[in-house]
Amino acid sequence: MKLQEKTQLLDTEGIRRALTRIAHEVIEKNKGVENLAIIGIRRRGVPLAERLAQRITEIEGTKVPIGILDITLYRDDLTTLAQQPVIHKTEVPFDIVDKKIILVDDVLYTGRTVRAALDALIDLGRPKFIQLAVLADRGHRELPIRADYVGKNVPTSKKEVVSVKLEEIDGEDRVVIEEFVDE
């Protein structure tokens, strides 16, 4: 079986517009950017966090600190991933204690990645609060987790896959639904 593209949900402009809208929503909900920091979940959450921070800076004229969170050791499926999972560095060059944290990921699905990220963040300190921003929310939650900011809600079947492709990693900006087909 192989994955085949079914539908394109967002193109370059769609992703740009979604992030711009999320930036405005973050600023509005938090009454500005004071004490705000953005942390991206490795892998595709990182460039999205960087882009979101850039939009906020353009709007507010204030630079927002950015961090990178690796959740590998916090995953509840670690033993099923690989014999020797690759651990990357968490890079949060600021104290998160009492900060308003915007946690960024590409796709919200079961909620397990976000749960792992919350555990990893709490190990770094106690933020004032944590809000979640995702580019796509596809439903099918297994844990009671929801996003505060969503670029696009995408109803999907469990047989489908939402793939986020970003210029920084994949050489293109697109969000697509793929499905498994027989070869």
C-alpha cells in the first residue's frame, strides 16, 4: 500500500493567511505580547512557530522569543518507534516560569503528541499558561486536548493522512489529505 494525494487543503497563500490570522488571534486573546513566548514541537512545529513569531513581530513591532521542543523521550509510543529513537535537542533559551506559552504543532490528531509536549514543557518550569496553535486539526482525539488556535479544521477518516509540507523541510508549502491505496 502507498499514500496517494487526495485533496489539497492549503497552498502557500493559504498557509500564510492561516498563520497571519492565528497571529492576530494570539495578540487579541493575550491582550498584546507582553510575557509571551512561542515554542514549536519538532519537527514541523518549529518552522511554523518561527513564521508565527515573525508575523506577531510584524504586527506588534516586538520580538517574541522562540523555543524548540523535542518530545521524543516523552512519547507514549517510544518503544514502537524504533530500537534506538533519534533524540534531538530541546532549545528553549529563556525561562518559561510565569510566561504565556504558545505551543505550536502542524497537525492535531489524537492529542498524544501534545500530551507529550505538555510533559516536556512542565519539566522546564511552570508557565503562567500554555495555549496550543496548530495549522490543521483533523479530529479523532484520544485525549481531552483541544487547540486554542486552528489554521484549518479538517474532518478526516482514520484511513486518511493530513500531510503538512513546509518550505524549510520539504521544499514546498502545502497541506494535503492523502489516503492509502493498493499498488
